[in-house]
Amino acid sequence: MLVIHCPYCGPRPEPEFAHGGQAHIARPQDPTTTTEDDLLQFLYLRENPRGLFRERWRHARGCGRFFNAIRDTTTDFFVTTYKVGERPELPGGAA
Amino acid sequence: MSNLTLTRRSPHIEARSWLEPVQAMLRLSFRGGPEAIAAASTSFGVALPTTACRAASHGARSALWVGPDEYLLLAPESDDISVRTALTASLAGIAHSIVDISHRQAAFLLKGPHAEWLLGSGCPLDLDLAAFPVGMCTRTVYMKSEIYLWRTAADVFHIETWRSFTPYVVDHLVDAARECAA
Ligand SMILES: [Zn+2]
């Protein structure tokens, strides 16, 4: 079974987790200056890389918290997981 | 509301050699930051654990770590008013949330030499004593149902299920028990 490291609870089995899509998507701060293109980018456009990808995950059946992960989309290998607000750099440069 | 008398009925769970129903109790879902946690520890009478996935007890009251700012507080039903009054008083002016979930859940003890094996029939966690020691607690899954799991002794697990899921969880355990004739 795939084991995912929750930043709060430690290593836990995959069925406890829910995938939350691409990480680090920031909502446009000021609605009055937000353009249609900004909203298009925010709402709909997502990366779909082959390789390392920063994703949101939620320990839905455990502590319930959202966190971020860097996962290799070709091997399903989790390089690292980290709390919301952090952004660890990787040698080789993740997306 | 004070005139309203509610009878708390737990789902019927048939006792077995390895399964013991837990009587109705007061359950509070408590959330708050470090300041609220410190205040609640004093007024509840149990130091809320700050270590992940650990439970603490004092007398008949227990506090289970559920998330970084979330706890399940357990107390006898008879402490209902006194617990709420004490918590509310000590938490005045401090951001927090307390939700009464006494009726939402039902509990039973899974015990005996086969307890770990029985739980393993539907729970994907590593339940070995080294990985899941006495005093450890967590929210997790059994089959497709969410459960709160708390190891109170080497061969005793306190399990809380959402009340409408109780028959589902118990029936699957009974099914598993047929295999090891527990
Ligand atoms: Zn967790």
C-alpha cells in the first residue's frame, strides 16, 4: 500500500488521504483590478506535468488537515510533503 | 432548553467475548489555538496532549488529539453541565469552538488476544504495538467507515463510530471474527 507522510501525523496509508489538485494557486487579491484572464488562470488553467508536481493533499480520514506534496507523476513517488505556507526547494527544481 | 430532557440512546451493540459496548457519554469536539488548549486543559482537568495522535486521561475524563487544533473530549454523561460550564467560563474571550457530538457517535471496546487481528481486517494502519502503542489515538477508517481509534491497553481498542455506521462496522468485525473463531 502507498504510504504518505502527513506533516502532522506521520506515515499513513493512502486510503486516509484525498487528492486536492495543484498546489500554490493564489486567488487574485483585488477584484476591482482582476481581469478575465486572471480569473481564467485562477479558475481553470492547471499544469499537468510529467514528473515532479506540487499538489495539495488532505488527510481527510485522519487529522483532516490540508498539506502540500511534491509527487512524481510518472512513478507516484512522494518526494516530500510539507505544511501549507511552506515551500521547500528541490535540487533539480520542482514545478 | 433547560426544561427539555433528552434521553440519549446509543445504537444497540450486542456484547461478545471480544466486544464490549460503551455506555452513552458526553463527547465534545473542541478546537482552538495554544491559548485555548491551555485554558481547556485546566478547566477540563485533563492536559490536552500536544503530541500528535496521543490521548490523555484523568479519572473518567479523556482528551484525544484528533488534529493540530482539534480534540475529542470524553466525559461521563453526569458531568455534562459541569464540564460545559467550566469550559465556557475558562474560554471566555479566547477564540475556540466546542460542538456537542455526544449523539453523533457510539463507542465500543474491541478487546482480547484477537483484537489487533480483527481490527486489521478493515483498518489499513500498522497496528503493531511498536507502531501503534498504548495511549495512541487517531481518526482513521475501518472498511469504508470513518472511526476514531484509541488503544487503551495492549489488547483493548476504544472505537468510536458515527452512530448510523455502527451496525456496518460491528457486522464486518463479526464477519472477521468467524475466521479466527475469537
Ligand atoms: Zn494527518
